[in-house]
Amino acid sequence: CQVLRDKRMLRGAVDFNFPEHKVKLDKDGKPIDIVQRVRSIAESIVEEFMLVANETVAEHLSKLDFPSIYRVHELPDEEKIFALKKLLYNFNIKLEYQENVTPKAMQQALKAAEEKPEARLLSTVMLRSLKQAKYQVENLGHFGLAAEFYTHFTSPIRRYPDLMVHRLLRESFKYRRQLPEKQMLHYSQVLPEIAERASLQERVAAEAERMTVDYKKAEYMYEHIGEEFEGTISSVTPFGFFVELDNGVEGL
């Protein structure tokens, strides 16, 4: 696990380390506590092995020139990176790049930001400067993982793109060199729509999950109205600023 992670970081993977919180509920579904989620070494082992499995399958299908669905993370927008570079400069952090920013340059800037008191704020801005990952039939690589080939393969029982990749992988074992014309035509027609639909539904599901957790956090804090807490200003807008508490609760 550590060897795989070191290899990934060496090539420039951008690893944001935001603390995760989970809401503890009683038997009636009422929130009783909000605790930080601690990642165990067992989870890290599974995660690293899943990443290398995904890369291996993506590279296999790509080099066979088989139709497939890839998990792509494109280069960030030039304007956002320029704005980020100006912001980081104010904190004496250099974001080195020429035509396009590289994952390695982002990784080094993130590492420098982690040593600052404003680490959380800077990391959040850096994350927001990147594009969202999505499913696509064209292999455009994965910027955040600094991977030339990447797909989602490891969770076919809960994610439809993974199930499709399993089917395509099975086809690659069956036909070895080249898919029959009929199958090629079929996949060229259905895969773009599947990839687009999967990307859309992923965002719907993520938003539903976020709203559910936010609702339970608000329900938990309802019992603490009138109390004072220390917090960190996490972002500033024209209409106010957001403050985040140590337990992950954020408010305007």
C-alpha cells in the first residue's frame, strides 16, 4: 500500500486531505454527536489496490483500442489557475507552470499550503480551481491522480459505469484482438449516452448525500442555540462569510 502510494505521489498525484465528519444517530434517527472520521490503514490498503486495479483495466482496454468508459479529470481552466496563482503568491507560495499546470506543480503548491495557518482555506480554493471528474468514452487521463489511464471498475454492484466496464472487459477476453463490427457499432452508439447519464446521476446522488448530512448537522446544532463556538472563516462572499466549526458544521 505504501509503495503504491509513494509511486503515485512521485508522479505528481494531488492528494487533498480534508477532515471528514460523520453524524452519529440514535435508534430513532436523532443526531447525538458529530465525530471526525478516522481513516484506518486497512481502508488505505483497499483504496490503493482499487486505484491500481482501475488503472490496469483502463490501460488494458485502451491499448486494445476497445470501446470503453473512462473516468476522466481534465486539465483545469487557464483563468482559474491564473487566479489561483495570484492568490497563492500573496501567501508566498509559488505555482510553477508554463502553458498548462501539471499535477506535480499543484501537488507542490498544496504541500507548501499545508504548512500555513490558512491551510484549510488555501486547500479549498485549490480544490475549487480544478474541474470535476466525469465519465467519458474518450480517454483524456486523470489530472488529480496524475494517471494516463483511469476508469471505474471496482464497484460493479453499486455503480453502473463499473458494470459496463466489466461487460467490456469480458468482451475483450472473448474476442481478444478486435470486436465484431456489430458490437463496435452498438457500443459506439450507447456508451456516450451512458457516460453522460452516469456523470449526471453521480452529481444528483452526491448532492442528495450532502443535503442529508447537512440536515442532520442542523438538527444536531438546534440543541445548541445560544452557545458560543470557535470557528474558522472558510470562505467570503459579497453577502457574508461562511464559518466552519471544529465538528465540520458550516454556517453563513
